[in-house]
Amino acid sequence: MNTQYFRFSVLACALGLASISSTYAATDIEKLQAEVDELKQKVEQAAEWKKPKTLIHLAGFADVGYTDADNSPSTFNLGTFAPIFHYQFSDLVMLEGELEFEINATGATSVSIDYLTVDIFVNDYMAFVGGKFLSPLGQFRQNLHPSWINKVASAPAGFGHDQAAPNAEVGIMLRGGFPLGGNSANYAIYVGNGPFLEWDAADGEVHAIETPGIGTDVDGKKVVGGRFGYYIPDTTFEFGLSYASGKASLKDGSTYEEGRDYDVTGVDFTYRPGNFDIRGEFIKQEYGTLATSTYDTAGGIWEAWYVQAAYKFLPSKWEAVVRYGEYDTPHASQDVEQWVAGVNYLFASNVIGKVNYEFNDNPNAGQTANDRVLLQLAYGF
Amino acid sequence: MLIKKTTLTALLSSVMFTAGMSSVVAEQETVGDFTRGAKAWSQNCIRCHNVRDPKELRDDQWITTTFHMRIRAGLTGQEVRDIIAFLQQSN
């Protein structure tokens, strides 16, 4: 009896264990399957990031700084915050927009559109660009002005806003690159609204050639221009030639005069041997005479040039830079002869700390010292 | 009138240039090449700025960034595809 009872008990236990084991295995497999399915879904979702037809990207740059000048109080300054929006559809269209936020002396914030374009990639060698774009004349304004790229905390004399170098245009442009003679050529051709001549009633003179990229061409006079660049990759040498021509009208408040001749000529180069970065640029804007003008019948020339050399002390993160430039205008008070010497520290390739000493002389106006110490921390993102 | 003629001439020239270029690209490649991309990346970025590490951005961000640079630096479409291939495969 006991033996029979023992056998029955063992059999019952075995059946029970088998049943439990079977149930556990089934649950485990289902759970595992669910985890695999979930992982598969996550992988598919992650893959969607890699090649969707529409891409959105926020880039840009910002900088903060400190200035101690001879003829004004020292000050901390929030230089620029310039987010750049990229919206791209496939390899066909890209919308690019850069906003520029700045804080002025009273603490107010100003916002402007630095550029906003719709780019259509026509083929491998050409893109159509429409909207407000940085002037393609020369190199500094279109490619070197972002503070994380510019190796000096200031723009070269004459290359700031509304000085000798055209800043922006509203119009259309074709640009691209193509192989030429075993090297690379690049080009930009545009038609735009052009500039206006800002009349200063107090001084009775044309104060500046304003090139902010005007949204309405009141005088209807267009400017046609462009730049051709030739790059020799093996020697890292590039040179560019720029030219533009059209009409520009003197503006006094809301009054516009008849258009007069307007021309821009420029030449630039870049050379990157070893740890050196050497570049230079010349740009000239001029407007012609207008015999019928009731303001100023004479023409005017605004021109500027600079050369800059930088050297990286690799493998350290230190860099030295020196720049010389001149800015010449019809008004002696605006002219500048400028030296800058500086030391930079590259926290990363896109994060740069700068310490500069800027010597500004204006012998045309009898000034021999308006020097500045400039500190800047710039981040390109 | 002179300006209108100038503008018209410029636009016409542009269209003709576009047409001419289109015939050149009839047999263009559609994929990027890692080796050519590495060379184009090292030779072109330094024209204006410090070279950026491929690991700084995600793969999709490199696409928009490189197309942006196509406009800025006058790169060809093939150079862009090559550079994207290099950056994404090095990421």
C-alpha cells in the first residue's frame, strides 16, 4: 500500500512539475518575443532619422566678449546670437535662414534676418538661390564673419556692416562648382535690388553705401554681379575675383534720387600651408557722379583691404594670429589703418577663445591711437 | 531700360548656363565614395574654418550641414555625396 502510494505521489509530482515547466517556458518565450518586437520597432524608428525625405537642423553661432578701448569705458558685451535654421527636402530643396539677435546699449534686444533663402539644387554643378542672401562678393562677409570662424574678435576694418564690403542682397542667384583643369572652380552670379546711398543731412554728405539687403527696390534699379573662385586643392590655394555693376540711388528719408552708376570690384585669396592659415582680400564700392543731383553731384569710393596670418601650435590648442588692414572712404573721419595681434585657444574645433590687441590709427583725421583690447568666447554649433 | 536689358541678359545667360550644365551631368553618380569623401573633406573644409570631427553631429545632421556647405563653398553634388558618405561612415 505504501509502495503504491509512494509511486502515485512521485507520478503526481512529475506531472505537476512538467506542467509548471511547460507553462513557464511558454511565458518566457512570449515575453522574449515581445521584447524582440519592441526592439525591432525601435530600430526601425531610429533608422527613420537617418534618411527621411525632410530634414530639420538647427545650427548657428554665438559669442560673448569684453572690450576695453582707449576712448570709451570698458564693457562686457553679448556679441551675437545667430541661430541658423535648415529645412531640407530630399536632395532637391533647402530653406536656410539665419537670425541675428543683439543686445544694444540700453539692454533692448534687436532681431534681424541675416539671410533667408530657398535653394533649389538644379544639378550637380548648380543651385538656384532666391531670397535675401549674404553678398557673394569677396570672402569675409559670406564665409568668414561667423565668430567661431573669424580668428579675430573684430571684423577687418571696412568689412563691417555698411562699410566697404557689401553685406547682403535680396534677389536671385545661381551658384555652384565644377572641375576645371584638374582643380576646382566655384562661382556665384546674382541679380539683386542693390544698395542705396544714405544721405546725412547734418553733415551734408553721403554717409555710407547701405547694403543691408533691401526688401523693396524703390528705385527699380537692379545690380548684377558675382564672384568666380579657383581652388587648387593640392596646394590649398584659392583666389577669387568679384565684380558687380548697376545703379544706386541717394536716399534722403523717404525720398529717392535718380539712380547713378554703382560698381564693386574685389579680389581675395586663401592659402593653407601646414599649420598656417593665410588669407587676404580687397574690395571697393564706388558710385558715380550725377550732374542733376540736388544733394551731391560728386561720386564716392569706399575701399578696404586686409591680410591675415594665423599659426596653430599643434599638437597644443594654441593659435597665434596677426592681421593688417586699411579702410579708406571719402570721409577722413571714417578712415582706419588697423593692426591686430592675438592669441586664440581652441577648446574644440568649433569653440574658440580669443585675446586680441587692436591698434587703430587714422592719420587722415590726425588720430594716432584708438586702440582696443578684445576678449571673446565664440561657439559654432 | 538699360537695366532691364542687363537683367534680362543676365537671366538669359543663367538659363543657357543651366542648360549647358545639365548636359554635362547626364551620367552623374548617385552614391558617395568614402575615400574621395575623406579627401574632399580634408581639402575643402579648411578653406574657411577648422575641420569638424565626424562625431560632432548625427548622420542626418551631416546631410543638412553638408548641403549648406555646398551653397557656401561651391561644392559639386558629387563632392557633397562623397563627403556625406565619409562623415556618416566615420560617425
